[in-house]
Amino acid sequence: MKASLIFILIIFFNSSFAQYSRYIIEFKDKKGTTHSLNNPTTFLSNESILRKKTFNIVIDSSDLPVSKNYVDSISRFSDVKLLYTSRWMNLAVIQTTNQSSIDKIKSLDFVKKQYPIANTLIQLHASEIESNIVKTNIPQQNETSNDNTLQYGKSQAQITIHEGEFLHNRGFLGEGVKIAVFDGGFFKYLNHPAFDSIRKQNKIKYTWDFVSNDASVNEDDPHGMNCLSIMGANLPGSFVGTSPHADYYLFRTEDAKSEFPIEEVYWLIAAERADSIGAHIITSSLGYTTFDNSFFDHQYNDLNGTGTIVSKAASMAVAKGMIVTNSAGNEGDDPWKYISAPADGINVLAVGAINTSKQLAGFSGLGPSADGRTKPDIVSVGVNTQLIAMDGTVGIGSGTSFSNPNIAGLIACLWQAFPEFSNLEIIQSVKKSSDQFLNPDNKKGYGIPNMRIAYLDLSLQREIRNAKRILIEKNIKLYPNPVTTTGKIAYKSTASGLLSWKMINAVGQLIKADQLAVKKDEYYIIELGDLALAPRGKYFLVYQNGDEHGVLPFIK
């Protein structure tokens, strides 16, 4: 009886795996790779190398391409087709329907393990991407404010809710920031007038379809085009995106006709390519929980930051120096209710959805992550979001798919303003600027980011960094000297207490005075205030903190 049962189980196991056609082959090591860590230019761009050097990110074995010897050994099987390789996870993706070949590959001494990731047959399903979430033919009248540099039109409310105009009015429109957009296609982005500006200015730097393995993404699903428009479209007076001058890299990683984990692998390979070409930001309005074959379904416990291929890839992308923003998912009012992978990624900015009245969308995916981290991280406008519809007109759509690019574009503008800050420092500043930072929850996370607050926070941090450079030999310095209309004091406190200072002129008359509570070894930037009306001449800054005291002469 037991023998019969074992035989039945063997038949079931073999027949179930016979339905799969695409597999992951994990390697034990990278012996035989033709590349060297001493010469990373053979697998990373100069931009990528410079970013890692600037922010002290070590180029390690995970950056090395997989072993050519191992890949060649697998490729020798006549009925096996090599699709992709991943350097971060040291694996190959192959296609075959021959179980015998799979068994032989599994027995190779350099193979760690193998497992299926997609069925043989492509099955149509009603994906979120194909649902009727975009409405067109809404009134096209102009709606904008003359107070702003850009004439936003319909997009004004979703930008001003974050005070994004604060960055735009200062000339930060995403110039020089590389944004990689992962999606299911960018239907007719080459045709719609809304993208004339980024096309003519050569802002679309690179495209690749990982599903079809070719360079064209113009004929596929429109979802990515909708998302791209929220950032990059430019129709002054009608609709302007959040980062109209950024550089864009368009990657099709999603097959809208089916749902299998191979799409997570496409996401992984696209992230590696984005890293290799020096992308700053990955924005992905994709999420994975269930698949066309329930064998592959994720469980909530998998959402711990590294429990799925795509979340591990997103976490790795952040570790490599990029910012990753991802939609939180649209299952907040479904039985699942939680976020979807890779929104659970470590240091990934998971973006939930609100309306322009700051109310949470019922569909917005909830947290926390399975390991207890606050998720989503932030929220943006994902209810009736203004965008470019499939027919090229201004339309509206709802979903975290659209809240995500809205804030991603503004983060690009923020990073343009402060390029010396790392991805994690920018992410932290965005969180700190949000209206629930001191009291986050698992509905809105840290809340609604404010670009003005983030800008001022980073400006202060920049000043403190400058102070650290200024105060190499001294613990206090007044600058600039001579002072014009205003001056600043850079100070490193030698003791906790009260720093008192007063400004007097050459004959001892008091001009200004103030005091500040300070902590030992902390850095401070102190504004002297407006000195425009002070006569020209010699002045003195007299200061004291406990036993520490001194006088700084300066000229106005």
C-alpha cells in the first residue's frame, strides 16, 4: 500500500512539474567569471561606479556577472534556452519543457538548486493593469495658478498637496536625475503630444522589453505610459508632470496577459540594468501576491523585505545606492488587505493613495510588513489622479499605481537640489517632511510628504556639513567675512548649556543679542539676521557658553 502511494506521489510530482517551461537555476559561486572587481568598468557604467564611490558603497562579489563557464555548460543542452542571468542573486533563467534536461542540470556540481517560475501556457487574466481605471474625455479647460513657474493645468492639485511647486519654482525639475520606470508597457508614448518635450529634448535615454527581449516598449500595455505621464508629460496650461526634465529609462517587466513569478525575475534583471547604467531612482507601479497558478502564490509572512524575488531585488537596489518607490497595492478593502511585494522591500518607499482632500483611499494597501516595519511609508494622490490617457488626452485614474509616480517625480527634483546626499538620506528627509512622521500608522505610514519642509531640512543639513568643514581647527566661526546683508555663525558646542552672543560695533554699542540651548559636540548654524541697515564698519561678536568665551571681529 505504501509503495503504491509513493508511486502515485511520484507520478503527481513529475506531471505537475511537466507543466512548467521556465526555471531558475541558482549557482553555488562565481568561479570562472570573466570579470574582476579590480576593473568594474566592464560591468558597471562610470556613473554607477562614481555613485558607489561617492557614498561609500562597496563594489563586491554580488556585482560581478555570473560565471561564463557555468552558463556555457547549461547552454550546451540543445533543448534549453538561456533567457537571462542575474549577478545580484547569482542565477540563470532558462526555458525548457524537457524534464530530463532539468534533472541533468540539477545534478551539475556548480548548481545550488533549481525551481520553476512559469507555466508552459500563457493564460489570459483580468489584471489590474487591464482594468478600466482610466477615464478620458473629461473637460480640458486650463486650471493653473499664475504664481508658479509652471502652468500645471489639471495636475496642479496633486503637485501642490506636496508643495512640489516650491521645488519647481526654484528651477528643480529633475534635470540630470535618471528615473527607471518598470511597468507593463508604454503604449504610444512615441506618439502622444504630451511627451513631445521629453522626446525632443532626448530625455528618454533607454528602453528595453524584458518580456519580449527587444528594445521596443511603445506597442504594449498603456499602464506604464499613464505612470510616465504623471512624471514626464509637459502640456503647459493643461497638464505638467512632477519631473518634466528628468531622464527616463523605460523597462517593460510585466506581462499584462499573465501573472507568473518570472515577472519578478524580469524586475530583478531590470533593476540590475538600472544599477549598471547609473540610474538614481526606480519607480515601479507593480505588485505581486497571487498568480495564475496558485502553486506560486505568496503568503503574508513572505512580505518581510527579502522573502520574495522581487522584494529581495528591490531591497538590493536600495543597498546599491538607488531610491526605489513602489505602489503599496490596491487590496486594502479586499480580504488580503495588505501591501504587495516589492512594497515590503527594506528601505523601499511604499506609496499608498489618498485623494486631494488628504483622505485615505479604501483600496490603498495596508501594513505593516510581515516583520513589523511601518508600511506603507508615505502617501500621495491616487484617487482621480490626473494623467495622460490611452487616447492622448488628459484623463483620470485611481490606484496606488498613480500615487507612486506622482511623488517619485518630486523626489527626483529634491535629489537634483541635493545631489551630495545619499539615497537613504533623501528617503529619510522625505519621511521627516511627512505630516505623520512623529506618529506613523499602517494606513498612511509617515503621511503626506512636503517638499518645502524636506528642502529646508536638507538645506540645514547642508549648512551643518559646511560647518563641519569650516570648523576643522576652531569650534566657532562667523561667515562670510566681510558680511553683506546677513551673516551666520558655525558652532560646535564644547559643552551642553546656553550659548549667548551679542553683536557690538566699534564703539561698544549693542546691535543684536540672542541665546541658544546647545548640546555637547553638536553642530549648529546660527543666523545673525538682517544686517542690511547696519552701517559699514568693524563689528565684534562676543559669545559665551559656560567657561567658553571669546570675541570674533568682522567687517560689514
